[in-house]
Amino acid sequence: AHYLNERNLSVLVVDSREIGSGASHGNCGLLHFSGVAPLCSPGVVSKEIFRMFSNTSPLYIKPGLDLGLMGWLLKFALNCNRQHMKYGSDAKNDLLKYSLSLFIDLLAQDEFLCDFEQKGLLLAFKSKKEFESYEKTNQWLEQYGFGGTRLSNQKLMELEPCLDPSLAGGWLNSHDWHLRPEALMKAWRKYLSKKGVRFVEYAGIRDINVTNQQIESIQTPKGEFRADAFVLAAGAW
């Protein structure tokens, strides 16, 4: 809506819920540009299986005989190699650097007050082995310009005294930033409303009217909306 409006197009945003709710409102507010490495990295399968059984993994797979899922997981495991990691990293690098440039321009405007901070992301390690092994990950990030700074236990304590002094060490990546997502959503909506963007909330799509393979309008509880072009943001579900 923001960038279409900048091109002087008339924009209407129809949302099934409140504008800026869901993941846009409830995430941790981390702008993680250094996350270049894709999920399909060597060793990720064995590592995540171990973490699942130890109940420390964010990944959960519902038990059951699902042949389609099993086939997909097998293909994923076979693709967890350096070749696919490089392919995925190259693609993510282009997306992340483009996103970074957009955020720099956007948050430089006075209207977007959202506690934006460029302090970086601090990774603290309990295990000496994991701390040392992150060196390889950092070397991978460096080739894309997203490398971090290694911090000894002493340097880590100086930077963040509230941490457990028994930690092995840490890595600080200055390329990652933070903001308050709910404040950004509130400010962004206010900004776009002033620019002429219209919003309709609690209007989930009930039907899509199509003629000659072209969408003419959408039906919602708030009525029918016609337009020359439609952008469907379906969300994670």
C-alpha cells in the first residue's frame, strides 16, 4: 500500500482483522538482516531432531503416517548441503539488502516513531564448543558483508553485565536492528491515512468475482469492493 501510494495509485486495504494485527503486531521487532544462511544448511536435520526430542527446538512435527510430509522431509534432508546453502544464501542476500535499503529510507522519516535502534544482535553462548563453532557461521556471513564481532567472556560481561558470568562468550552483529512493531504499525497506518490510503477492517473475503479470468470485485461482510488490480496477502496460514 505504501509503495503503490507513492506511485500515485488509489489504494484500498481490506483486512479480515484489525490493520497491523497478527504477526505484524506481535513479533519481537527484530530486523534480522544477517540471517543470510538458509534453513537448508549441512547438519541442520540431525541437530533439530536432537533438539525436538530434548524439547528445546522451535520446530514441531505432528506424529503420524503422512506420506506426503515424509517425502517432503526426505527431499529437504537431501538438499541440506553446501551447494543448496550457497544457492539459498545468494537469493536471501539480495532480498535482505534490498529490505535494508527500504527500512533505512522509511525509518529516516519523522512520522515513523517506533523506538528504532541500531544496536545490533547479541548471541551469547553457554557452550565453549558452540561458541567456537560459530566462527564458521560468521565466516559464511562475512562473504556477504554481514559478519559479526567475536566477544570473549570478559568483553561480553563489559557489554552486558546482567548476563551469567559463566558464559563462554558471544558474537555481536551490528547489522541487525530493533523496533517496536506495534508502534510501527500504528504510525504507518496514520501516515498512509494522511496520504489518502483507505482501510476497511474486519472484512474477510467471502467470495471473489471473476470474469474472463480477471478479478472484478471481492465480496466481504462490509460489502463489495471493485478495483482495477488486486494484491492478495494470504498470510502464513
